[in-house]
Amino acid sequence: MVRNGRGRAKSTGRAPDAEDAPTVDGVVDAMEPGRAEIVSRLREIALELEGTDERTVYDGFFREWTPAVYVGARQLFHVHNFRSGLRATVFVGVSSLEPVALHSDEVSPAVRENVAATSGRTMKQVKFPLDSVEDIGPLMELVRLKWLLEVD
């Protein structure tokens, strides 16, 4: 595996080995300053949830390492640094988290609408653009709800 100057993995024709994984700090440090600020603040907030930890995961489709936050073995969310902007993704089980999110007062109508509008048979990938620090709030509404289901 080869890294380019921005800390991203370049494809060498094979999936990278786990020992080749960059740190979350390395991935964030390779971002543009404004984006790094958003992801850094998101990390601070998410890691305040008891039992959470962060790691990088390799997204084979996009061929890049992404920062992700977990509780135990379950991923709460991960963040992509696309050319067009940052985007966080929360995996939402159709039979587990989705019904809770759609009927919870813990999430705003906008977040419920985002969950409902996302397609998926058994698992949905609910996406949140992160254009500013203010965009962290709606994402964290769903993340906190998912966290609560995992720790209960």
C-alpha cells in the first residue's frame, strides 16, 4: 500500500492491511483546515459518549481511510472527506434503529425525515453533509439515539 501526500491510501491493486491503517489524527491532519476543525469538534462531542472509541476504517468503494466512532463492536458513524465536502454516514437498521428514530422525540423532524427518505431493505446509510460546525447537531441527534440503543 502507498500513501499519497494527503495521508490517503492509493490503490496498489489490493486492500490495505490493518497494520497499514493511518491514525484518526493522521486522517484529520491531512484535511483542509476548515474541514479538520469540523471533524475535530465532531470527534470531541462523540467521544464524550461513554464507552466510545475512534478508529480508521478502510472504505473499499471509495478507496480511502475514514475516521469512525464506535461503541463496542458497533459503528456509530463514519466521515468521508469528498472533494465536494464532508459527509457523515450512520448505518440505520430498518428493523431496529429506524422505527425508534421515526417515533422518537429525541430527534428533530428534519432528522426523522432524513431517515424516512433514505432507501434500504435491511440497512440504510443515512447521510449528513457537514458544511459547518452547526451541522454536527442533527447528526449527533441520531448518533446519540443509536448509542443509547447499544449501551442499554
